[in-house]
Amino acid sequence: MKLVLLGPPGAGKGTQAKRLEETRGLKQLSTGDMLRAAVAAGTPLGLQAKQVMESGQLVRDDLIVAMIAERIGEPDCAKGFILDGFPRTVQQAEALDAMLVAKGLGGIDRVIELAVDEPALIERIAGRYSCAKCGAGYHDKFKQPKTNGVCDRCGAKEFVRRPDDRPEAVATRLAAYRQQTAPILPYYRARGLLTTVDGMADPEEVARQIDRALGS
């Protein structure tokens, strides 16, 4: 199965992708991870990408798609893959489909959009913080330490918040998603591939909705 997960930052794509890896044997693929691995390994595509990045430019779509084409040929993708974070534009979606057809794999089988309520999502993300010592995660509203100011796991009393979890930073990321990635939804909807699930639901309910969309 060839699957694309779409949704803004914080919608839970990573959680659901991990579960699909475990339950269906699909491999989650991140273009960022692929780029870093190719550059580190010094592959021909990695060297091209390194030159582009060092010049301060964005890596071209054709290089990204070529990396995906190489990666999905590896044994751990034998049962299929999940793309998270790609494609982001209609042009990338078209290039991805063309590559899959050229490899005799047809096209993308299903696209799952995790829809969110933006004000609620901002509250969900902006309230997150973690123990500075062990990394245990907490939330201002949904998961506070049992003893105020003391980490449940290690007893430390220092906590940190990610700068990009600030409300204004989250709002900026959501706006970027709406402008850059959301326009590809009609592309997949027109092909009968798009299923929208409630990304604000409990993760187990989101998983059930995804399973119904994917079938057996």
C-alpha cells in the first residue's frame, strides 16, 4: 500500500504513521530523513542535494522524487510505505504519481487528511512542556505532574518548552500549511483517493477511522 498522510503540525501524523508501521508493515518515509541520509552516505543524489543546500537553495522536486524512487525499492518498503510531509504542492503530487507509474507501481493508493480545529490545536501544542532532565512530556491542561513542579518520572524540578510550540509560532506554521499544502487536497479528492478523519479525536478513534478508510 502506498499511503500519504496530510495534516498540519501537531495533527498526530507521526503517531498514526508509527501505528501503521506496527500493524500493517508499512514504512514511514520522511523526505528530511532521506535527504540527510543521502548526504551523509555521499550518494550521487546526496551530493547533488548537498550542493544545492550549501548554496542556500531549496532541493528541487525532481531530486526529492528520485530519492523516494530509490528508497521505496529497499526491502523494508516491500509491503508499502507512508509519506509524511511530502508532497506539499500539486506539482510534487503530480511528479510523485508520474514516478510511481513509471516504476510500474500505479499511483498513490490512499491519502488520509487529519483535519483539525485550529484554535484547539494551538491550545494542544502551546500547552506542551517537558522535563529538562529526562524528557517526560506534560501539558498545562491535559497532563500535569502529580506533584506540582516535580517530574513524575525522575523527580527533577526543571521544565522546558520548545520555542516553536509558542502560540504565535504554531499559528504561523498552521498558516503556512493552509497556504502551501492544503491546495493539494482537491487534487487527491478529484481522484477519489482522499479520506478526511477527525484529527482532534482521541488517537485510538483516529486510528479506527483510518483503518476503516484503508480496509483490510
